[in-house]
Amino acid sequence: MKNELTNENYDALSKYRQERAHETLAEIPFLYEKGFYNTATNRLYYACY
């Protein structure tokens, strides 16, 4: 069975990933402030990915 994304599913997945990226970006200042520089950098990288 071949799974294909419909336009509706593709749009929903895209929206979900964008929301998660924005949530991840919002965490970065807190992590940086607490001295978690590597974690903040990793979050930034994956939010952009």
C-alpha cells in the first residue's frame, strides 16, 4: 500500500511543522538565559531545518 499526501494533509503537516518551529524558537531565549548554550544552538538549528 502506497501512502500519499493529499493537498489537505500536506497543508496540515506544513502548518504543524511551522507551529512546532515557532514554539522551539520561543524556547531559545530561556535556554540561553539559563546558560544552556549548546541546547539553545541545537534548538535553533532544528527550528530552521
